[in-house]
Amino acid sequence: MAALKFLSIVILCSIPLMNAFTPLQTTRTSGGSSILSMNAKKKSAPKVEVPADFQIPEPKPLTLTRTSDLPAVLKSSAALVLRLATSVFVLGWKIDSFFYDENDTTKYSLKVGPFRIRDTSSVLGDAPRPEKPLILYEYDSSPFCKRVRETINLLDLTVEYRPCPGARQSAFSQEMLKKTGKQTIPYLIDPNTGTEMFESDDQIQYLLDTYGPQDKSLYDTKALWPITFSAFSVITSTFAALVRGMPGSQRQVNARSDNEEMIPLELWGYEASPFVKPVREKLCSLALPHQIISCSRGSANRDKMIEKTGRFQVPYLVDPNTGLELFESPEICEYLDAVYTTTTN
């Protein structure tokens, strides 16, 4: 049984990469965008518009739609290997069934050949869940921030990210300086408990203690060493960032000056996905606040996405500033550039 579980892990980690090498021609559809309820829109948020010629891309799960994006996917895959696939799976990941009912379209399952795999977490079902999203000031290529983001995915949490490119190049950096007297990242705020803290080691422990299983005997804490072993995680995360070209370490020169005032965008995905990674990097370089709905393997949020959209595919972006919802990593990045910059690069 142990050998079978190990084989399933290898297969599940490999599926995105295997499919990525099957390029398709990009096709777009002019189908109408999904319009969100704007009741929660802040009146003070700047107005932005979708370009008139922008078309919603057709979703193509686990597929590289442009051969020109292959180098970026390979770099993201190399970063994934360097981090030992950390955060691909939620804490307590387990396979519930290899032959899940194909008629149940309300729950997530993955079809692989003759198998239909249904996976969940064996320990997070009864773990405390925050009523309000946590807030993290960070930027993508910081190895200290990456450790915290991986822990967030591991615990299947929803968090609002406030990008601080290079720790100092955004209004969020100044906001943090005014609030704390420091421009040090990551900086975590938990509005549910009133806790605010620096230091990635402290944040990781806080997240595990507060939102992990209360019964620590339910999982092996030593298995978290790729994150909790500071020297290893910082060094490998640094190399992973170097492979990707230190994303988010500089604010994009043509980013709108009021991007930090936007309503946080909503991104469904997870840190280790080679398809989600470019979108995360773009959001950070544009200094756009965004809320990430964690969707690692075994995440309960995979079922929620199917309930919401009728399918599971990441990245999936919901933009309350324009009312647009869309899949497909390259097109999402193009959309963000079209809407949240002053000119095109």
C-alpha cells in the first residue's frame, strides 16, 4: 500500500508537466465575461476598464497553449524540484478513492487513465478556519516569504497579499513603515486574533499552532522539514527565485501609481503550480493587492471551485475592479498588463 501511495504521488506531481509538453494553438472566444456582484466595491477604488478588444480565452486545463511559454514553465518546474514539491499537497493529504464515482460532478476528482482519483486531507477537516482572511506583506522572490506562502498552502488558508516589491517599492511598504517603523518582510497580520508579527520562523509556527490540527499527534511534524529547516528552505527558495529571474523584486516601471488602491483581486491557485506562478509574479510586480484561495492537492477549495465555475483549473482570476473572471495563465498576465499599466511594455 505504501508503494502504491508513493506511485500515486509521483503521478500526481508529474501530470501538469507531462501535459504542458502538448502545445495547442491559442484560440479565443468572444463569449461574454462573468460579471461579479459589485456590492462590495469600495467607492474610493480607482476606476479601471477592460480593453474593448480583449477576449476571454477558452479554458484548456493542464495544457501549454503557446510554445513561447515553454521556457517559463520549465523554470517553474525546476523551482518546484528545488523545493521538493513543497506545498503541492495539503497537510495530511490522502487518497480517498482511485475509482471515484464519475457521475458525481459536484466534487473534484482527477481522471488518469482508468483511474478517477479523489483526494482530501485527513487532518484539516476539524482544524480551525479563520473567519477573516489573514494579511501578508511580502514579495514573490523573497525566500523568507516563500516559506510562509508554502505553509499557507499546506494549511489550505485564504490570505490577502499586499505586494512590497524589493520590500520597499510600493505604497504597502510605506504603509508597513508607518504602522511598524520597519520595512521588513514578511509581515503577517491576523485580524481574527489581533496578532501581528515579523520573522518567517515565528509566522510559520503561529500558523501551524493556530490553524493546523489541534491534536499534533495526527501528523508527523518532522515531515515539515523542507519548510521548518530554515537553512535548507531559505537556500533552496533563493535558488528557486534565481531560476525564475528574481520575480517581483522590482516594481514594474509602467505599473499604475494607484494599483495599491484597487480592491484585492481574487486568485485561485497554489505556490508550486508552474501555471499559477507567472500570474502571482505579475500581480506582485504590479503591486496589486490580491487574495489567494489555496488549491493544493487535497484542498477543500477544489470542490468550491467546481461549485462556483463547474470545473477545476488554476490559475483562475476574479477581478472585482472590472467584473471579469478568466482562466489561462498567459492571457491573465496580458489582461493584467492591459488594465493595470499606463502603457504596454
